[in-house]
Amino acid sequence: MRPVSFTLTIPPEMTEAGLSGGSGKVTRDLAMSVPAVKRGRDLICGTLGTLRLRKHDSGRRVVDSELLEQPEPDIARMVTMTFTVEDLLFEGVAWWRITEFAGDGFPAKVRRLEPQSVAVHPDGRVYVNGVRVPDSELIRIDSPNAPLLTSAARAIRAAYNLDKASSRYANDPLPLGYFTPTGDVDPGDDDVIEELLDDFEDSMARRTWAYVGAGLEAKPLQWSPEQLQLGDARNYAVLEIARSIGIDPEELGVSTTSRTYANSEQRRLDLIDFTLAAYVTAIEDRLTMPDVTPPGYYVRTDYAGFLRSDTQSRMVTYEVGRRVGVYDDDRIGEIEDIPTSRVRSATAAAAATAAASRPAPSTPSPASPQPQEARR
């Protein structure tokens, strides 16, 4: 029996009314409307989307892989991987459906599925848009972290509501309130009062300051942004989102330390170790499983391009790496994205220059005969 699915359309008024409380899951669209969440998503998902996956054999040599080079036939590899990591970040699971197998029987092309279109029944059967799909055609990648749309729902709602409050004050900086007559002054009947209020609103729409009148006094009914401390509240909401995502709050524009300088390469290493590694390892381990990659092969992420430092530091690293056997011409050409022949030519030229600059070995002059010690 096929599962029956329903779609419920909720008016925006009801949706926004339910944002003030509760701990249920928020939608991806709402989360992405919060700038802090979007920045965190772009930092994690966009970064991992740029890194290349490599298939290695048992001798650690890189071998060709059609699946890793471009998983979806009509979509750029970076886009597929970026949205795959986004599914892991927001939903806690990503789905690929195999659309083509290679000659060896392993996946060659896939199609990324929207997590909302996939339903897993208690008996383990998987349905995509209500249609049963065999497990042999699916690749499920699970995240080791809790889905952000659920675990950080409260922080995302708070940031969303604070953004809305700030927007209201930006559009209408005058607090809500009412006017009262001062002393014994009576402004008149209702028609006169309505005309007075209309003139006041028109004046506020055209300029910052408006004339109230000597016989009236304004009584505000709500707090000002300074009284509400909206700036501090928004920074705290951003800080909570940064903690939930697992990135440095300073990446989201909230300063929490007196740090004035940090090595860019070290910051990237920290991002890999404490945030990206969880998602990278989840993808590597899943794609290394025997239903995706033949036994004896494994998948690893190439960080070389992401960790590129300044030019001088890279050149020194290559020089030392050659001596210890870590780098060769092919590897340097791959990292720098230049032809290997160019690296070899530069290496040969540098070796010739170094040889020419060495002083020629001097020929020792014959030693002058030493006088023999007189015999007694």
C-alpha cells in the first residue's frame, strides 16, 4: 500500500504568529532569511563544495572516478556537493539517487534528492514522492550532528523576530502612542481630531520632525530601540546561532575577543578541525562503502587548495617537501594548478643556477718539503 501524503498550506499570518514560541522545527526558507544563518551556511557548505574528492587505491595513488568528478550529469560538481552538505547541516541527512552505473557495476551518476521528498517507513522501505525506490538505487549520507533546523530552532526564531522588530523601527521610528490635551485646551470634535492626526502622519512621512501643537502632549505606549536593547539582543542571537553551527562568532560579525591578528592558514585549520571535519568524514566514509566504491579503494578530500598560504610560505614548503619526499613535480603542479612540465622546467633551471653559483673546488698546492730533524 502506497503511503498517502498531504500538503497543508498555512497563511503567512498564522505562520508568523507561531514564531514567538515553541521548539518545533523551522523551515529552511525562514532560517535562510536570517543573515547569521545564511552566512554560516555559506561558510560551511560553500567551502566544502569547493573541495575535491579523490578516489585512492591501496597504494595511495589517485585514480579516476566519474562519480566524484561530476556526480550529477547536468549540474556542476561544486553545486551538487554544496547542497549535499546543506542537507547534512539543516536536515541531518542527504540523499542521492543513482541514475547510471559504470561498467564495473558501481555508481557513475546520481541525482540529489530534496530531503522533504524522501519518506522512510518503519519497515525500512524508502519512498521518493510517494513512489517506492529500491535501496540499491539510493545513497544515504548521515550527519553526525543534530539537524540545525531543529536543534537551533529557538535561536533562529529569536533572531528572526529581532530582525523584524528592527525593521519595524527602521520603517516607523516613532513609538506607538496617543495624544492628550494639556491643561483646559480641548482640540475639538472627532472630525477635527482625525484631521489633526492625518496632518501629523503626513508630516512624519515627509520629514523626521512633525509639529504636534501646543495643546497636545504625546504619550508613547512602547519602548524605544535603546530601551529594548535590540542591538545587544541581536548580537546575542547571532552568538547562539554561531554556537549551534560550530563556527567562530567573529565570522558572523560578532566580536567576542580582543584578538587583533590571526594567521589565515591557522584559522582555516581550526575551521577544518572543529567544524568541517565532521561533515567531510561523514561523506568520505559513506562514499568509501562497498556499494559505492570497489573494495581496496577509498575516498578522501583534497584540502590543498583551501589551505594555500602566501606565495613565499608555499615555495618554502615545497622546497622542504621535496627533500623529505612529500612533494614532487606532479603534486606541486596539481596544487598550483599549472602544467607539470612548467614545474619541471623551473626545477631544472633552479638546479642549474644553484650549480653555477657554487664556487669551483680549489686544487691543493703541493706541500713544501719540511726540513728533516737533524739526527743526533
